[in-house]
Amino acid sequence: MAFDGSWKVDHSDNYEKFMEKMGINVVKRKVAAHDNLKLTIKQEGNKFTVNESSTFRTIDIVFELGVNFTYTLADGTELSGTWNLEGNKLIGKFTRVDNGKELIAVREVSGNELIQTYTYEGVEAKRFFKKE
């Protein structure tokens, strides 16, 4: 339940390098760096509903812990994988549909921040969200 609430992106570390490694073109990377991403998360037992709102789109994502699902990133990259709760961390292990490479996403709450860490092919990036 610690994840519940509305979270607005505050700043990012190494996000540009991460997007470059993902193969996102320079124009989309520049726009994505200022996407004004807002996440509204609601947890009900093992079910999570995430409303993702940004400059690019607004979508609702519903998933259950440990249950495989597909998700399309804002740039069109398709992923398949699961989210699991490990201690106080929500850990997503995804495989890119186009090339079979792994993308790891970790969400954790620290104080009044939600920290989302992405790892892809050895490149790590973090996005820091403030609770609204």
C-alpha cells in the first residue's frame, strides 16, 4: 500500500543514456526527458492499477503480482513480463518482444519519493517522483 497515491516526476539520473541504449531516437529522447510523467497507483491485494499520464499519452495499466502481461512503452516498444513484490520493492522483469533482451524496473518508496530504477544492457537510470 506504500505505493498508493499520485506521483509526479521530479528529476532523473542517466535517463538519456538509458533511452539511447534502448534504441530511442534523439528527437524522442529530448521530448521524453521533459514528459511530465505522473503515476497514480492503487493497490488492492495483489492487483495494481496504474494510471500513467504524460506529454505522450494517458493509459491505465492493470496487473497482478506474478502474472505475466504485455505492456507497450510510449515509444512503441513492446514488453512482456511480471511485477513481483520483494520486501518493500516492486520488481518488474520484462523481455522486449522485438529482440528478447531483458529490462528490469524497480519501484521503491523512500520518504516522500517514489524511485523508479531501470536497467537495460548494463545501463541503469533512475527517475525520482514526488508524492502529490
